Amino acid sequence: MAKNFIKPRKHEAGRTISTKTAYGITKDMLVTDEKILSKVNVPAHCVLVNDDMGYFIVNQERVDDGLACPWRYDTMFRERSNEEIMEKINA
């Protein structure tokens, strides 16, 4: 059984991480710029987050909870979310 175990990917070659954690969300990643927040419609219980790969919106409870955020490492969600938010910011 053990030989069929697939290890999860830990690191992509050549990718640098400038945040405190590779998968979690910390307070220093939150967007506080009022110009950006006024253009992006963020629900009351959520926050706008920016990391190395761009912007995305998550539930406020995910900040500094010590757990990995599935929205942060889901690349398909991240690409769609970042494109939508960047369109709103640049409009």
C-alpha cells in the first residue's frame, strides 16, 4: 500500500514565494488600498488578498487561522479570479 502513495507537490521549480507562508493567508497579504477596494465588489464577510500570483477574495475567517486556504493553491480558480479582479481595477 505504501508504494502506491502519491506525494503532493511541495514546490514548483523556479517559483519564489515572497509571503510568510506558501498556502495560508496572513494579515500582511490583505489589500487596504481604498481605490482598489472601491472598484472591486467584496462581500461584507470577505477580504481581498494579494500575493505573488495576484488578487483573490476569501472569507475573513481564513486570515491567520494557521490552515492552508484551498482558494490560494487552486490554480484554475486563481487565474479566473485574478482576471476578473484585474479587469475591474483597470476599468
